[in-house]
Amino acid sequence: MKKNLLTLSLFASVLTYAQDTYIGKNAIVKVQPNTLFYHGGNVTLSEASSEVVKNEGNIKIQGNYTNNSDPSTKGKEFINVWTDNNNYGQLIISQDKITTGLVAMERSLPKIDQIDEYILALPFKGTAKNVYESITNFQLSNSAITPTFIGDCTLNTACNTRYNQTFMTWDNSETEFDAVVASDLINPINRYLINSRQGSDFKNIINQIKSNISTGIQKVSFSGIPSNNNLTEHIISGLKGGSLSHEDKTYLEWKNEINNYRESYDSYLGNQQNNSNNSKLYGKNLHRLANPYTSNIDLSDINIGNSWIYFSNDNSKTPTAVYDGALRFRIYKLANDFSITWNSQNGNTSTSTTNTTFSAYLSKDTSSSNPQPFFWTGSSEALLIKPYETFYVDYYAINRVGNGNTRIVTADVNLGDKQKTFLKSYPGTTPGMPPAGTYSRNVEQKDFLNNEELKAKGLVTDFDFTQLELFLSENSTLKGNAAYLLNANFMQTGNETSTKQANNNIFFYEENENGDVILDAETISNSFNSEDYIGKPLRIGFKNLDNGNEYNMNMNLYEYSILNKVSDLNLGRYYLLDKLKNTVTEVDASTQITFVADDNINNRFEFYWNEAPRTLSTNDLSKGATYIYKNNSNQLIRFENNNTTAKVEIYDVTGKLINVTNDVKTSIDHKLNLSNVPNIYVVVITYKDGKVVTKKTINK
């Protein structure tokens, strides 16, 4: 990469000798935003007690880094300044060099009003106690903020004060959060939790900063010896003691087993409501990691020689090498300000108030002539991990035979200089740019679509490809992850990315080539063939909505690349059918759909590609047959005549009447009352005109 020495604000003195830079205690060096300050040799800071280097841009150090100041200053001699989520200072130090002394790294003030644990990466070397007790806000005096680390519960030992601990860290090998004691060295590649419960030291500090910094930018700083070295992690996710006894078990069969801390695994993983009890993948292979550096890292390049992840102890088995025969995955990023609350029903659940979860899926062009067949779908945000952010690798499809006859994935992660980057967004997605408009490939503004480096990373394609990104929100708060519709002429309709249950607030049902909706196959990334699946339904599903509450759906549209957001598609059109309102909307990037959730919400909305569906007249609606269908945990009747009323009776198989409901309006689907109803039952629907329909079904 070309290195440019750009404008640098200098006050007092900066002394540079050959390739080494010495910065005196009376110097003030301010690196402006979008500026690169490049040092070809060592950088040494003299002992100081005030701010010397304020980095709002990018600093690259090829040599060693030394800060001679006392740790009591909390790193204020070298501050990577945070202004907002798109403007923050970054520092890259070559991976084979020595770092000594502190660097302070600012970040947004965590939102922890109603949470238990705050998730973050810690890009530092040093003990847990020293890193935690470096917390400060440089607008206040260091003496005003006096953090106290609590860590008296030892590793793999049940302890009555476990949830008073300051830190816990995710253990990939035993699928649990481990205790962290004061003397433990920070592992920068690990995901950490900070205790944020009411009365915790961290919550008190955050509230103290909020009350003392009432105006301006509210933020917090950690400091430590900056992490710069190459880091590796060998991951096989087992249970207590590294046992793989759960490999062939359903989640129901192992979720109540006990970990090293006398906790059941479902206390971490949730699902006590039986959504995935029969899954043999749920809860396994939770490869949770963190950005270990004081700069962004780029995870988009997974080609041989550059990949940061390999499988089965073989450095030739990159994600591209195992895609067809063994496994497929997505990168799921938890951005800054993501937090969790422990919940006895659902394990740890997000309480984020902003768009802080992103997913990117590795996909493949099956056309034999394509020299770059692999490409990314989903969100490009998931592939650029900022300082303090964490991510995990989610294996959504595993071929047991191709994966060494096991469902347990063995992965080797290797992060270093190849992944470090100052890039804050990929070309075409620069924060603050005006919304993109409709374009063609030959427009100069879209030159990045011809960028060979981006093509090699799978960020740009050479074929016609579209993506619809669908968000769900309530009261301006996003609910879950985005769901995606993808199409190209080589994609298979009803592909294998579906799972029995999609663990997300919004998802798509899978479909077959004939246009039949498959109600027991759910996915948040639904791909279909752009040439043969035209004018057929792509149904939207929802989970965990509150009936009577108002929600919004918004969308982004992309062509050729997940970097290329457009206002309107050139390659085709999407139409959205609202069955309740009997309307069809041709969608663009400005489309917003507002609705109120009810029992029939999972049969209300459908997208159609390149051909709008007919809206239905009263006669159309009366032509269908009466039938019973399942929606989440409910069973509903779809009536064949929607302009009348009916009596609904439920009997057991012996003919005993269990319950009856009179004057049911047939204009909307009717939820059956199945309390005290046996497994097999009979429903008798008597329409107002005297027609009787009998349905035998199963209560499950």
C-alpha cells in the first residue's frame, strides 16, 4: 500500500533522527483526521505528564514503540482520540516489533443503563487489573476516577461472588465465560465482558463521567501497552474439560449439562423455549473473537496465502477450499455499544439501541467460467472490525462427511499485519457520502466496480447480482439482524442455507421452484434464481413481536456488489404484497412499511421479483379451500369464504366436544384455542350458509 505523509499539526518540537523519532515532553503533536503520520523506524516518547501526541488520524510505526512515562498518567501522552463512530484515531505498529509503555484509546461512552454485561475487545498487553484501572476521561483529572478491579474467583471454579467479578472472558474451547483474576494477562484476541450490573464499579464510573461531562462528547478511555504482534488461536469448541461428547447430540440432549462454574449451558445459549431443541448444530462451534489491535482489521480476504482462518489443521484449507464439501459460514460482528442482559428464558440477549449487529456471508458463483467465483453477501460492515469490537464465525451449514465425519469445526485463526488497516469503509460506502443513485457500470463514480483487488476479495462481482437488505425496527430501535434476499442467474431457488428455525426477529421462509412457501424452513439469507423465479412469493416471517405494537420495515438495495448501494435497481424490480391491505408496492431504497403485529403477521407480507402479483378481489379470495396452518406456536384457520361468519368446533377423536366459538369472522384468520386439546383433534367449521368443513389435525 502506498504510504503518504500528509499534513501534520506541530506545536513546539518534534525531533526526528534518521529513521527514529524522539518526541520530547514539551512537544505537542496533533495528527489531523484523514492524515497519515508514517514512521520508518522507532518512536520514543520522553517522560511526560501531559498530552503529547493527540492522534485523530492514522499513525504507522515500522519500528519499536516506547513511552517512558509513568503508568499513573493512564497513557495521556499518546491518545488515539475518538470523536464519533466514523472519526477516531488509529495506530498500527508492525507485528514483529517491541512495544513498551502505554497508549490510550478512547471510545464512545457505553450505554449501560439497563444491562448486566458490556461486551468489548481489549487491544492491550498487561494484566487485567492494570488495563481495567486505566479507565478515565481526559476531560477529568485521573484522580477523580479511581476504578477498582474485582477478581477473586479463580479459573474453572464455582464461586459465590462470580457475578461480582469485573471481567469475564469467552472460552472457545469449553463454551463458557471464564473468570478473570487480577494477575491474568489480557489476551487481546478474546472477547471480554465487563460487569455492568447495578452497583458495579464500572457502572458507577460511567455514571460519574456522564454526570461530570454534561456537554460535548461523552467518552471513555482505556490504556495499556498496545497489542501489535501476530496472534493465533486454535479453536475446537467443546464442553467442560474440552469434551466433545455433544458432537452427535441434539441441543435438548446436552443443553442442561453443567460447566466448570456449575451453570447449565443454556444459561449462556438460551433456547429454553424449545425453538432449536432438535438441532444438532445449535450452540456448537461458537468461535467468538475480538479485534486485538488499535486499528481496524479487514476480514474480507480469505484466499489461500492471505486468509486469516484455516480449517482442520491445514493451511491450504481456507473457507474457499472447504465451501463445496465441508462447511459454510458468516462473519457476525458485534459493534461498539453492543451489550447483553442475562435472561432465564433466552440466555444472553442483546439490548442494543443502534444498528450494531452485522453479518456477511461467503457465497459462490457456480458458473464454471468465473475465475473469481467467491463473493460476499450481506453487510460489508461485518468485515471491517473497529477497535474494541468483537465478532464471531457462525457456521450455518456443515457437511458432516466432508468435515472429517464430525459436526465440530476445527479452526485456526491467524491475525496480524495483513489484516490491520486504516480503512474505515470500503470504496463506495464512505460514511457521510450522499445516497447513491441509479447507475451503470461505465459511470466514473463507480470505478470501484472495476477494482481488481476488491474483486479478488469477493467484494465486487463480474456478474449480475442483486441484494435486498431488510431491517425491522420498533420505536426507532432495530430488532435483530437484517434479513437478505439475493439473486443471480446461477443461484438455486430454495438453497441449503436454510435452517429449521431462524433465530432472528425478521426472516424469510424458503420456497421451492414452483413458488410454494416452505413453512418449516427459515433463513435470514434467502437466495433464488433471478431468471426462473419470477412473479412467485418470497414470504417474510417474524419472531417475538408483541401483538398490537407498531413496527417498521426499511430496506437497502445493492447491485453487483455489497459495496454498491443504489436507490433503484437496474437489474430488476421487487414488489411487496400486503395481503391484509390487499396492496402491492414497487419498492426502492426509500420504501418504509409500517404495520401492527397480530397473530397472522407471518402470512401477511411477500416480496415478488420482476413481476407484481395480482391484488385479490372478493371472488378471488372465496375460491380457495379452508385449511389449518401453523404460525410460530399457534394454529390458525384460513377460511374459504371471507365475507361471512362461521362456527368453529373442536372435538377429540372420540367425538367429545372440547370447545366451540360462534360468529367467527371469516375475513381474518382465526387462532384456535388449543388449551386442554389432545394431540389429535378434529375441527368442524360451519359457515353461515350451512356449508360444513371438517379438518383432522395434530396439536404440536
